[in-house]
Amino acid sequence: MKSIRHTRSREAERWLRAEIADQKKRYRKIVAEQDALAPKREKWVAAFLQRIQTKGFNVHADIRRVIAPEEIPAKPRRKFRVIF
């Protein structure tokens, strides 16, 4: 079976290059915003870990489970990654 090779028009190629450049620009802006939140995020994560070790979380209805400190995974050495 022969493969069909599609070619794009010059107009489509220009649009595609412009769109890719625009998306990369938006991506860099999002990454910068997320990186700026890093100090706050550290506080949020610490508060969450404290809360689940003291108050726990609801497993079902009014049944709560407290997480033991040894169940908390070690913080990774890498930079925090935000998926979007």
C-alpha cells in the first residue's frame, strides 16, 4: 500500500508557523505565572499535609482517616511540575 504524502499550501504553512509561535508564547506566559506561584504553592502543600495528618480527610460520609507521617511521601528534589 502506498503512503499518501500531503503537502500544505504556503498560506497554511504561514498560518501554522504563526499559530505555533503564538502557542509557545502563551505556554511561556503560563509557565512564568505558575513559577511565580511557587512560594505560595509550597505553603499550600505544607498546610494540606499538616491538615491530613491532624484532622484527616473524609473517607465516607462522616468517617475520617488521619494520615500517619510515615505515609507521607518524601518531597521530590526536582522542581514542582504543574500540568495544564
